[in-house]
Amino acid sequence: MIVGPSATEGGEGVSYVIDPKAISEDSLYDTLDPTTWERNNGLFTNILQKVIDNVRGQDTKRHWIIFDGDVDPKWVENLNSVLDGNKFLTLPNGERLSLPDNVQIMFDVKSLK
């Protein structure tokens, strides 16, 4: 169960649900074209970038990025630096996206085993 701020506290929230098994790892995170060095946004990166761009003036608005499905080392390894104290996502081109304080990352899994 998720308990967030009540409406009387002025809290408002938006959730983004991602099924990481339904898309490729390249579609989840960024890819970098080796020829042009052009960055192609993945779904998670696109959501995070959208939240970062809209965070100005919306500090009370909460965002939950929910990974709905079993955790697999293939895709979750890229989240290590986001989930630790650094709260940064490092993109293939070296750019770093900082996770704002009003953003939470959650995992909705069938079992904890």
C-alpha cells in the first residue's frame, strides 16, 4: 500500500508505470548512436527528463516511477546510481541526470523471493 500526502496537505502526485520486461533494455534507457553520437531517449530516461524539466515551481507535486514486474539484473543494474545516495542516472554520453527530491522510484513485484 502506498500512502502519500492527503489532499488537505496540498500534495498532488503523478505516477508513471513501466513494465521493463515488455520493452528492450535499449528502449528503457538511452542508446548512443556510435556514428553520429546522437542520443536516443529511452522510456525511463524520457520520463525522468520530463519530470526534471517540469520540476520548477512544482516542488510539492510528487512523482512515482513504478517498475511493474520482476526485477532482472539485466535492466536494474543501470539504476544502481539512481537508487544509492548519489541519485544520478549516468547516460551513455556521460551526461548525468539528478533525481529530484520529489521523485520516488518503486518496484511492484509478485514476490520478494
